[in-house]
Amino acid sequence: MAERSTAAVDVADNSGKEPLAAKADGATADGTAEAQDSAGTKPQDTNGGPRRSEASLPAPDLHSGHKLARRYRLEECVTRLDGFSSWRAVDEKLRRAVGVHVLPADHPRARSVLAAARSAALLGDPRFVQVLDAVEENDLVYVVHEWLPDATELTSLLASGPMEAHDAYQLVSQVSQAMAAAHREGLAHLRLTPGAVLRSSTGQYRIRGLAVNAALRGITSDGPQRADTEAIGALLYAALTQRWPYETDAYGLSGLPKGMGLIAPDQVRAGVHRGLSELAMRALANDGATASRQEQPCTTPDELAKAVSAMPRIRPPEPAFTAPPEYQRTTYQQGTYRRPPAGPIPATAPIPVPPAPLQSRAGKALKWAVSALLIAALGLGSWQLADTVLHRDKGSDEQRTTQNSTDDDKSKALVPIKIQSAQEYAPDGFLQAPGDVDKTYDGKDSTFWRSKTFVDGPVLAPYKKGFGIVYDLGSVKSVSSASIKLLYGGDYTAVSLYAEDSMSPGTPVDSLKPFATRKTSGVSARLEAETPVKTRYVLVWLTAAPKAPGDAYTGSGYKQAITDVSFSAAE
């Protein structure tokens, strides 16, 4: 399904509290009505005053085929309201589809939109739809972002019915972890609606419009963490029940019965997973939703992510088994094949018996002669076979001993090694991100250490010999393999392992010999040593990096990020 803004009536705040009917606009694909909610979300202009009316903010007069920066060709308008328009466009330079938000440079929210887009671009988290460009040019401000043609909006997923427990678990787990990472960087969403969450064909959830969607509509909040947490709770509630957890209908979903308040999901629909139902109520901490419950409310995405992690893992449903078709036996009669009759054979039906073959006396004599020759040959062969077995028995014992020794070595190579500490390794003195090295062995794929962006690649030389991290294993270990998870794929990444004498750069890396090397175009690499190497310090060194999308300041270039590193010992 092509990515586009939801056509459902949107509401002011993330949770959908006190929603109002949107203004009718036939050209609007994402009609919204803004209203102040109890969490403090209120539309404002950049000066802090009330926002001007939508009628006084005409959207830029653009059309299909218009080009921005002689590069982005507008194709289809998907939103036009409140002084801005959103388009599906084509990046003619890179020959790919992109999304573009356009508004006049004198729009009262133009400055805040640019600032929000540039902040979101710096996050660089693949769980969010990436901002590719943010520009002010020719009296226009426009923000360019990824376009995911194979992704499906949560709005469309919920239109067909509530989710299975495992799918709802994946939704709240991935979205809460992503928003927790964004808030750690000081970024909030404030418009986390079903139309802002996309599921890829691989089952991964992506969030679009981080900070930008709220800036486009002038939405701010005194409690951004709580607002985003309640929004995630509303998404989980909708996924479990196919109902919006407030009295007003929204996003194509029916609201709750009026006057009954917030009802737990497992009371709305039978068969709802109780643990997920409790989690939704803990996230929807407003209006006393958890006042009568023992669980503490979750008021930040980080608290919600930890609550999800503390739950027993919900397994996916077992695949339905389809019995194979019944085997149809065939019979052979008079040179032709035929299937047996469909019904049972009558008990009185005669069973055909083939006639016994006739044997002559000459045939019997020939059979006995052949049998005698075979017995003689078997006797002679048995003596030769016994002699061969006796001579080879000693050699077989030696081979079995060698094989058992090799199998023991392979089993020893599976013992994991705990990393004690690490630091960036830069013989040339130019560090990349020294404060993030501990994120490469914290066991979390969502955190990473990232290099700077290089203009040429994928091979970094001669401008840069390489970059990497040296790990302290605590004591001398017999290292046999390493598993490295990367953030960017595409052009190949070259990774090598070196045994170092200390944590500090000593001898230049290009004068040493690695004990394992690997090239990969994916996001993971496993390196195996021909023979285990005894060392306390292991250097992970990268000399080639893929081309990755950039941000509003540096643009795209060659870079790589390490999300997780683990080593295995041979003892």
C-alpha cells in the first residue's frame, strides 16, 4: 500500500481526548481540527500567541510537475490545509519517491517547522521515517522526508479488525522503545495517531512526523512525555479492541459508549490478552483510568517500554496446518493403470490372482548353478574384506580420535566472552563518537556508536585509514569469533579483528596483521579466526563503509554505526 496521510477525521491531541469535528474540505486528505486537551496540548504560533484561523493561512499555490530546488518534482497532493500542503514527490537526482511538506516562508510557524525538521534529522534512528532535507528557498519552506511505498498505516490495519495479541505486543514494544529513545534526545511527537504509525512488509513499525507534524499544526504541550505515553496507550487500546478509547469516533474507529468512562479493553471485547489490557490502562493514566487498580501508571515512554519488557513474552500464533490430500493408490492390470473403485469392494467380489509362472527343468538347473557361483564368490570376498578391515582398524581409531578432538574444539568456540570496557581507537587522533562506545555492548539494538560522514567511499583511504573500537575482555582469552551488528546496509562494510597489547593506540593498524576479516553488504557480520587467538584486547576496525542517508546539515555520505558487538572464546 502506498504511504499517504490518513483520510479519517483527525483530532487535536495525540490521545484523541475531546475530539472535534474537522472542517469540511474536499481537497484535504488529512483534515484536522485542533483543540486544547487536559494534558496541556494547544495550538500556538511561534510567538506563543493563539494561532490564526485556517482561512487566513492559504496553502502555497503549487501544482503537479512543479520542481523544488530543480530536484524534487511534485506528483500528488495528499494534504492541503492550515497554510501548508503535503505532497508525494520524486527526487530526480536519486530517482526515488519522497514526501514533501511545503509552506510559505512568512508562515507564522515556518521557523518552528525548520527547527523541528533539523532536530529530527539529527536523531538518525531507523525506527522513524527520516527527514532528508529542510530548506528555505524562493519564499518557500519545505521539508523532505522518506516515502515508504511498501508500508501500511495502522489506520488501514485496524480497519480489518483488532490485532492478535502478538501483533499488539510488537506494536506497543517497538513504538514505546522508539519514543523513549526520541525523548532522551529531547524530541517529542505530540501527534502520535494511527496515521503516524506504519508497518513495513517485514513487520517492523516506523513512526513518521516526529516533531514536524506537531510543528506544522502549531501544537505544543507542557507535558510532552505524558502526552506521547497516553497516545501509545490509545494505539494499544485500539489495536486490542478496534475501538477508540474516548467517547468520540476518530480515525475510522468507533468511540466508547457515552457516559461510561474509560473501560478496560478486556471488558470491551472477549478474548483480549489480560496483560496487554492492563498495560493499555496504565498508559492511559489520565481521567483516573488506573485509580481503582493496583498497578502504577506509566507517565513516560521509557516507563512504558520497561513495563512491556517486564511482561512475559507473547509468542506468535501457531501456523494453521493443512492436511495433505489423501494418497490415491493405483493398481496395474493387463498393461494399463487404473484407480480403485470409489466405494468399498463387495465381500463376494472375486480377487484376481495372477497365474504362477511355469519353470522348466533346465531353468531350475541354471538357478542352482548361479547360486553356487554366488556362494563361492561371497566366501572369497569375505576373506579379502576381513583382511582389509584388520589393516585399516588402527587408522580408523586414529581418525576417530582426531575427529573427536576437532568436535571438542568447535563446541568450545561457543562460549561467550563478557566485555569489561571499551574505548574508541584513533591512531590519527581524530575521534568519531567516543562517548557512545559503551552502547555497542549494552545488549540493545536501539543504541549505537556512529562514525562521522565521509564524502568518498566505500573505501575510506587515503583520507581516513579507518575507525574502530578496542574492547577489554578483562583477562587473556582464547578468542575464536566475533558477531557484529551494524546500522547501515548497502555498499559493503569491511571489518577486521586485531589482537592489541593495550587500550591505547600503539603501532599503526596498517602495519599489523588481522586474525579475522570480513566484508558484508548487510547489517550484520560474523568473523571467524582460522585458529583461536589469545589476547585480552580486541580491536574492531572498519576500513570501508556504505553510503547512508544524511541529515539537514551534512547530507548523505559514507558512514557506519555499530549497534552490538559480542565475542566467543575457545575455552
